[in-house]
Amino acid sequence: MVVSHSLTALLEQLCSHEFVSKFSVIATPQAAREFLLETREVQTLRAKYEAGELTDGQLREWVDELLAEYRPGQAFESEWALCAIAVFLERYDNDLATEYLNDLTALSAPELSFASRVARTCLENRSKGMSSAR
């Protein structure tokens, strides 16, 4: 993946223990979504995406790399990164956002169940926002 140094650092931060430890007391997908919306990391992802510094292709490739680390029966350390990406993509009405949120929602692996529920919450909020915009 060809990515700028600052983008690489941001993506690595989403998988860091420091980032994950912020969420140890969050119990519901809605609370996770609301908290993640306010994080510097999600806001930076959004800014880089809107500036064209983060492309759909780069994001897909990075998610594929994250999911390649998934092992059934083992805690998935990058689950919160998947949650952050879901929250960041919620506001976009494009193929990538729709595909990502639907695919993450459809996952049934217990190790990814919280990320799946966060994605479902994002889809619900997204559909409310789109229906109110009409």
C-alpha cells in the first residue's frame, strides 16, 4: 500500500493499545459510535478522506490487511479500528461506505461482534440522516 507517512502513522494509531484502552469502559455500540465521532483519529480520517489523501483503494487495502490478522477463537486486537472506520464512513453515501458497513454488519464471528453491532448502529443512524435530508 502506498501511503504517506502521516497517514501510515494514523492507521497504526487506530490499532495501538493507547487507542483501544480509551474504550475499555464503553458497553454499547451507540456509546462507542458517539465516543468515536469525537476522537481525533476519526476526525483526522475524515479530513484526509475529504482532502483526497486517503483513497477508497487505500482504505480497502488497509482493512484487508487488518482482517488478514483475524484468527477464529482469538481476540481480534484491531476490532476498535474496524469500529472507527465504520463511524468515519457512516456519513458518506458512496459504494465503499455502503459495502463496508453492510459487510461488517453481516459478520457473525464472535470476535468481531462488537464491531458488527457498531456498524449496524452506523447504518441505522445513516438511514435516519438520509431520510431526514429528503
